Amino acid sequence: MSGVKGLYKALFHEFMWLDSKYTHPPYHNRLMKEIFHPALDKKDRIIDIGCGAGGLSRKLAQIVTEGEVVGLDIAEGYIKTLNRSIERDKSGDYKNLVFVLASAEDIPYPNNYFDHVVVSESFGFWSEPKRGLAEINRILKTGGKLYVVNSHKEAQLWVRIPEKFFNLFSPYKENLYSSQEFREFFERAGFAVVDQKEVTGASLVTIGSNVVAPIKISSK
Ligand SMILES: C[S@@+](CC[C@H](N)C(=O)[O-])C[C@H]1O[C@@H](n2cnc3c(N)ncnc32)[C@H](O)[C@@H]1O
């Protein structure tokens, strides 16, 4: 891609992920306290898909001290910077954390590898959500947990209006789904929904367990 279109996309990319460049947004603390702290074991393997600036991945890595955390994202800039920051931390706390450049639809890990899959404010951007969920079902251990955190159609107006406005101009379109649509996505991909709740008035957390063997998805 080149010229004005390329520049527009590059500039929008910088602006688009402004919130996630702020590595520790307050909702991460709420998620850690209310959702992840009670659910995790120090030996767990976790993948944080669409990890952005990696703040949540780091927080998760601080809990699973004898396990492993993978932060995965399609944005090369993030992954390069994050891996450099991890290099600097090598002597310290983050030996159990790696960042990987890949997409949710093609995850470079074996079947039944992870105990937990976290997707925070990323699912709405996926162009092939069903394919992503099939990949997640493949890499998640049977009985493992999937947590999708996303703003949603029933979110408060102060969340939905700026998102709608943003979508008008953005080359990265975010789909806003309803709580029912999240449930349907989960169930069709072989996940039983074990909980669903709002965390901040803006984000809905849908938690599923993969009770069914992976389903093959051939197209959108
Ligand atoms: C709004 S940021 C959220 C970052 C972080 N999870 C957080 O909670 O702050 C969305 C991220 O999803 C990533 N993303 C979008 N589509 C993706 C896909 N198909 N596979 C992997 N990552 C994706 C983007 O590159 C971006 O970093």
C-alpha cells in the first residue's frame, strides 16, 4: 500500500489504538480483580489475543509465575516494541512471557495447549470471528476457559456514540455485538457459556468453556 491511502491507514492506526497504547487502562485492574485473580493457577498457560500494548499480558504473567503467557497481535509495531521491552526485563519478572506476531485466525500453537484464552477489546475487529473461535477451540484444553471482553450493543450511550462516530472514518471497523450475539458465537463454536457480566458499564465479559470437540470452519 502506498500514497495517500497508505498514509491515511498508517495515521489512523496510530490514532486507533491510542487507548491500548496506554498500557494500563483502569478496566484492566477491574478485570484482574474480578475475573482473573480468582480463576488462575500459578501453573496455567494463557494466551492474550489482540494484546495491543501488552499491559494485560504483563499483569497475567505476574500471577502465573510457574506457567506461561503469550501475548499475540497482528500489529507488527506492538510486537517488536514489546519483545524489546521483554528483553530488557530478562533478568527480572517476565521470563514466562512472550509476544507473538500472528492473527486470531491462525494461531501458531499446538492443539490443547492453553488453559485460558483472553480476548480483551479485540474480538469486534476480527474480520473472521468464527474462524478465530474455531482456532481458539483448537488450542484450548478441553474444559479450558475463554474470556471475551468487549464493548457491546447494550453498553451505555457514552460508549456507543463515540464508537459509531469512529467507525464512520476508520479503516478498522469494529463490530458491536449484543450479549445474545456473543452467546450465539460461543455456542456455535462449541463453547458453553458459563458466565456473562458487565465489568465497567462499557465492557461485557462472556466466559465460556470448550465442552465440544473443535468444529472445522472452512469459510466466513
Ligand atoms: C483496542 S486494542 C485492545 C488491546 C488490549 N487487548 C487491551 O485490552 O488494551 C485491539 C487490538 O486487537 C488487535 N487485533 C485486531 N484484529 C486482530 C486479529 N484478527 N488477530 C489478532 N489481533 C487483532 C489490534 O492490532 C489491536 O492491538
